[in-house]
Amino acid sequence: MAGVLRRRSSGSPEPRRPGRLLNQLVEHKLIRRLSFAEYRGRVRRVYDGPQGALQAALSRLSGHYICVERLFRDRHFDLRGVQRLLDAGCGSGQLATHVSRYADPGTQITCCDISAAMVRRARRRLRHHAIRWLVADLAALPFANASFDCVTCSYVLEHLPDARLGLAEIARVLVPGGKALILTSEDNFTGAMTSRFWCSRTYNRAELAQAARDAGLIWVQELWLSPLHRLLRAGGICVVMQRQP
């Protein structure tokens, strides 16, 4: 797995084209036409329905499920020592499955999602007695400040019109120095296809890095799901962030 992880001493992603034109082309029209509350309601209905029911199967068929597991198994994102972990936007529980397997036995795990149907699906799939499940919106997490020392957030930010809405909440619930694993769709061809299917938008790396700084998070490491993903620049944006101490 050499090459899965890439560290930059500057703590920021390598310069890339702004990507604003592609963002404008692939963003779902609903993002621009509906109010924030209406759009979030539409996202909820998408995941409550047939598309959400297919999420876990699609993740396995695409190989994405196995690739993400390697990040935890090979300790590129190391869960050892984590005491309180939040999986924000848990979906059908793919990431929660890995987290529950590779975290310490005593880790307190909380999983939430905007879709009640997805929370039910995840609970049925995992049947993990140590996980706390609840319905909650990433844009308004129902937790006190500094409630967690680790947050995972996999392909959720693209369902917000502005990443800072979710990143600010992640920073708020993290303890100072706490870490987060963020995955989101990128403004490339595969990201464009994902955007159309899931009623979401895309981000470019420079834009996401700036949003993280605005939210009080430090861009620490870029990760790649596999050497092939790195070569093809595929798989979306995968980055470790840290709340500023």
C-alpha cells in the first residue's frame, strides 16, 4: 500500500485549477433553485428511498468498500487511542463497520445521519451493541462543543451547498487537536456522475482546503484509496484534518 498516503509538509493540497466551471456544470439544479431547508429535505428523501437502499451494495460492487477499509487496516488513519468517535452521515453503515472493527474495544462510537431510513438500515446491518445511533443533520449536530476526539465524515459534505456549514460543525464538536477523516466528491468526471445520481455537488481541493481553514480545521494529510486511485486521481478527495489546538 505504499503510495496510498501522501503527506505534504505545507499542510495544504498541491495547487490545482480552481474548477469553478466544472462545479457549476455538475451541481444539481436543485442546489441553486431550492432554499437550504428544501434542498436538505430533498437529500433526505433521496436517501430514504431506493437510491439509499442501494448504497451499501453499490459500495461493495465498485470496490470502494474494500479500498476504504485499507485506510483503517493499514493505520493510514489510525483509530488506536480514540475514546469518543462520531461518524457523521453514517449512511448504511459502511464506514461504521470499519470503525467498529479497527477502533479500540472501549471506544464510544456515535453514528448519525439525516435520513432515518439510512440509520435503520445501518443498525440492521451492523447490530453492534456499542454503537449509539441517531438521526441528525451534519449542518446542525446535536452535540455539545468538544464532545469527540475523532470524527469520520464520508461523502456527506457534497450534500451541503457550502462545505463550511459541515466543517464548522465538525470543528465545533471536536476537542482541540482532535482529528477528522473527510471524504467527498471531487470536481472531475467521476464526481460529476456521482453528483447527478445522488443529488449533490462537488468540491475541488483548493476550495475544500480554504473551507477547512475558515472552519478552524488544519489540512494535515491527503490520502488515496489505492495506488491506482492516486495515479488516476480518482476516488474523490480523502483528507485527514485536525481541529486547531
